[in-house]
Amino acid sequence: MKFSDISDFPKSLSDYLSDNKIVDMTEIQRQTYKHIINNRDIIACSSTGTGKTLAYLIPIMGRLQDNTNNIQAIILVPTAELAIQVNNTIKEIFSYYDNKFSSAALIGDVNVSRQIESLKTNKPAIIVGTPNRIHQLILNKKIKVHEVKTLVLDEADRLFDKTFIQDVTSIRKSLMKFTQVLLFSASVDKKTRTNNLTSKPIFIDINNNSGNDSQIPSTIKHIFVLSDRRERIETLRKIIKAAKPEKAIIFVNSRYDLEESLQKLEYHNYNVASIAGNKDNLSKKAAIENFKSGKIQLLIATDIAARGLQIDNVDTVINVNLPEENKEYIHRCGRCGRNGNTGTCISIITDNELGKIKSYQKSFHINVINKRLYQGKLVAK
């Protein structure tokens, strides 16, 4: 199905799609569009890089009303980085609307008074942000939500974690009873599937509907390299030298490993930067922008900092540590091989982590190949 097949699109939205050469709907966009337009609640599961953001933005933006200055849609995300990325996409689309609509990114660690002034001035039709900040603004009656038609939870499985769920639930209660609720995620667990925010939701699982039980694109190769625990960082350096990635994200589980990896790679003159959950937003934003533009070849990240990153042309993901939860492997490796491109996910493990590799193979229906470093190359064991 093509977007041009939809007859009632606003011309502004059609122009945006045309200029960006977005012609064919992806599977997640095709299967969710009619249900969103028909005002049904949905739970949508689709792997990273399959077009989930536009899957909810396009129908929402196609039915915005221009006879009100109030908020019409709220998009909740787990990280500031994702909020900024989604808002940038919204602003790019709105630039085709002759400034008829505006949007706002509402995140923590930003001066709340400045955000309130911006809301008063710009009167956004769509707000996107982290649950705590949006809930705070609702409680303080700084934003009016009585005309909100749609609530989106992007990275929904993460938003049902205890860190966010209280704020998310409170936000939902503050909205009208008939407000549409859309949940989008790369993986859906029991908490997400049995949530009490949606009403008679339609469950859409692109991974299974496409005949593929895996939640990981088949374009991604999976490799593991055995290493002594104390040699992980040196092994990381050797893997980068052997694999020669054009653009790679390196995942670590702790701030200590992040700093050690950063220092090691900087010492060997790699163009590298890092982001972590406790770094200030300006530093993280600069690192991400430099990585996107190609000024930085390697980006070191923790799961919290990297969740929701939407960066094209990442060809390699390297796990210095395996994620603490199995489902995080899906989100990590999904940073590469986006939009049908090929990618490689390389994990550095110890002998006692072989069981985890086997569980990935069984749970995600993937083949993880054991390779070793030999004369500066990664070769089959």
C-alpha cells in the first residue's frame, strides 16, 4: 500500500512524504493506519527501524484540527533523546503546514519556567516528552489536556517499568475517557499486553504476522567473542580494529566500563564519544549529533541513554557486556541494520555467559556465531 492511495490526506502532509521520497507504507504503518484513523486503541509490536514513529505520527497529523489552540496529542517517551528526535520529526512535518501548528518537547533537566513560557507563546498541537515532566505540568495546570484526542506510548514496554508507570497512569487518568491510546514497542511483554490504559485494544505483532517469529531483523548478523573478564576492553579495541566499522554503537552496563572504554579508545586515536544516563543533556546532544554527522565513528552508551536512539547507517553494535535483561538484546542490536540495511552485532562474553547466548538463539530464533581474533581478523572458531 502506498501513502498516495490515501485520498483524504492534507496536501501539506502529502508534500512532506513526497519530498522525503516516502512512498510505500512499511508493514507496521499499513497494519496500524486504518485502526488509528478509526479511533481504535492499539498495541503494536515491530522491530526497531521499521517505521513505528511515522506509523503513529502520520495518522495523528493528518487529522489535526486548526480551529483550536489546545493540545490535541501527547506522546510519551522514556528518554530526553527520544523526545527531541520525535519532536524534530514533528517540526519537520509541520514546516509544510505554513506554521499552522507547532509542537514542544517537554523533558526533565530543562528549566521548567522556560518550558511554560514556550507553551504559552507557541500553543502546541502536539507535545512529546518524558512522563514525569508532562505529569508535573498537568498537576500544576500549566497545560490543558481536555482536548487531547490521542495518547501515544513510544517504547511502551519501557514506560510500564516502575520508574515511569505511576506518572503514565496519572496522565491517562487526567485525559478524557474516550482518548485514544496507542502503544508502540519493539518488544511486548505481559505487563504491556495486559495494561489497563487501553480499551479493547487491537494487538498487532508485525514480527509474527510476517511469518517470522524473531523480533530481530534477518539482515543483522550475530557474533560472539570469548574473552577473559579483565581483558574485555582490550578485546573491544581489537574487535574494532578487525571489524573496521564505519559507524558503531558500543554498549556497556556500568559507568566504570564506559569510562574505561572511552579512555582506551581515545588513547588509540579513535573518534569516539560517550553518552550515559547521568550525563547532562547538552553533552549527550552534542555527542549524538556528532555521531549522526559522521564526525564521531564510535558512540559508547548505556541502555538507559541509548534507548530510543534513531540513527541511520549504524553498521555495527558491540556489546562489551551482555544486557541484564534478555529483551534489551533486541533493542541493542536493533540500533544497526535499520530500514532493511545489513548490520552486525558482536558480543564480548566470558565462558559462563554461553548460556545467555543459547537463550538468545532460542528466544529470538537467531544464529550467533562464535568467532575469535586471529592475526588482526575475526575468524570462525
